[in-house]
Amino acid sequence: MNEAWHFQRTIAQPFEVQGRGLHGGKKARVKVLPGDVNRGIVFRVYSSCGETVIPASLQWLSPFPRSTSLMREGVELKTVEHFLAACYLMGIDNLEVLVWGNELPAGDTSSRIWVEKFGRAGIIVQDARSPFFEIRRFLQVGNGQNYILAFPARKMQVFYFLDAVEHSRFAQFVTFSEEDPFLELAASRTFAFHFELPYLKESGLGKGAQDWAIIFDAQGRPSLPLRSPAEPALHKVLDFLGDLFLLKVRVRGCFFAVRSGHSLNREMAKLLSEEMAANSEYSSYCLH
């Protein structure tokens, strides 16, 4: 890993993005500004309530199906995981994110739009250590058919298995390490199985994803050409990295995830947060 990755980073120039939210389908506008050292990723949401400051933190996590949302003082910001995953992959620790709307623009339902924008804006290495937490013992969330296991390791690794149990002939397995190229991972799009569509429609989800999200039929055939053979499993890893970044640190550990989604991702993040709080050695690299 490049030594610069051991220091906090932010962008060199502001940029703006406009688009429709993935689930609500409503228009949103975002302006992303450089952030100060030790601030983390901070959203400033503008609504009829005025400005609401919502740090990207587990403290403000709001339960919402099929995505990750934050809420503070009654103001909710939905679908932040793809943005946070891009921050993780690009090594960005500190940003001020101004949002007009209640959901981040979805782009093509992957993290590619954010990775490209960060790249064009440029990255600045800041004069402070980047926070991390190293897993020290075996951890587990979930059971039966859906679970995440975590083991001690000196770097971030994710092993992910995905299938559609009892519904289709579909199975994928992917691996990702923090040292791997990540453009393919960042470009992996949101997907769903055909049998899930009635639930999604009834729940009012996916309204902004019709042109980009991939739908798999009972034989595992996609509605759109895949960008990589294991694009759905890669997207699950992308979501996992975004959800875990609500810890405001980079985690060093090895994760085995089987059929997991946002719910189990959040459970693992909360468990890791408890581990961090209980670890007396974890102090000097903690963002405030």
C-alpha cells in the first residue's frame, strides 16, 4: 500500500452532481467540498427545516429497506452507501457534502460517478494519520443461510458468496483486497431478482433505477449486459464497504460474507463499533 494512504485525504476542488435518487426517483443536487482534517464525511442536508448536519456515522443510522440511510432531527438522507464506498476506495477521509433533496443521486446505480468525480477533482494528502481499526478476534453476525464472519488480518479482505436460494440457478463467488484494482468493483450496479419485483414495487423502491439496475430471471439471465461476470456479487462487496465506512475508520480484517445485505452489514458495523469502544489500545487513530 502506498504510504500516502496512511494519511488522511480530501479532494482538491469542489464539484457538483445532479440526478435522481435510486429508490425515491426524485431529483437531487449535491455539491462536494474539501473537508478539514479529522472531520470525516459530513452531509449538510437542505430542506424545509433549513440546514441539518448529519455526519456519516453509525450514530445517525436510520433503518430503511434495501439501502443505507441517515437521519437526524427528523431529516433523512437516503442511499449513502455508494458514495461512502467511493470514499473508501479512493482513500478519502474528509468531505463536506451539501445536499438538496432526501436521497443522493444514483448515477448508474454503482459508485462509478463518484469515483470519476473524485478523480477529476484531485486528491490532497492531509497532515494527519488516517484512522483504522484492526480486528483482534473472531466475530459473527447472522446465522443459517445468511451471515458474515470476521477474522483478524493485517489488511482488508472480503470473500463474498451470492445465490438466490430456492428461486433460481444462480451462484457467484468473489474476493476483494484493499490492494486490488477497484474500478471494476466501483462500476458494479444495483441488481434484483425477478421474484423480488412485486415487493419492490409495493414498497415504492427502485423508482430511479429502471434504466440501470440489473434484473435476473429464474435461470439467472440478466436484463442488461454485465460489466463483469460477477457484477452482482461485486456490488454486494461495494455495499459492504460503504456500510462499514460509517465506522469512520478503515478496518483491517478478513470477512467471509454469505448472502448478506445491508441489514447484516449494519449488524457487523455495530459489532465492530463495540469492539473499538472496548479496545483500550484504540485511541490515537480515532476520528472525533
